[in-house]
Amino acid sequence: MSKDEQVKGPASYFPAIEKKYGFPVGHWFDLLKDQKGLKHMEMVAWLKSEHKMGHGHANALVAYFRSQEGI
């Protein structure tokens, strides 16, 4: 992959998230759908407390999820 083709932003964390937690990112997005009523940082805190996810990974998933959901 050339420098121009590199994934940037929150999606750049996805390979590491899948490797570390053993689930595709779609799994996490499905879980976040049930948390849509929460604010961004509340969703991050939920992933951290309920799924023992690191802050950077949780924040990347939530940022991407919210941008795709238009919230």
C-alpha cells in the first residue's frame, strides 16, 4: 500500500483492534448500536468498562461509528 493509499483517521486502528480483541470491527459497531443514546465519551467509557478496551481503540471505534451513523 502506497503512502497515498494508507488508511487514516479512526479506521487506521481497525487492524490492531481486530487483532487485540479477536472480533471484527462490525462486532463492536453492532454493540454500539444499543448505546446510541449515550454521548461520545460515555460510549468510550462503556467500551472501556464493559469490554476492557483501551482508550485509543474505544475512541477510534466510537468516532467512526458516530460518523457513519450521523450522530
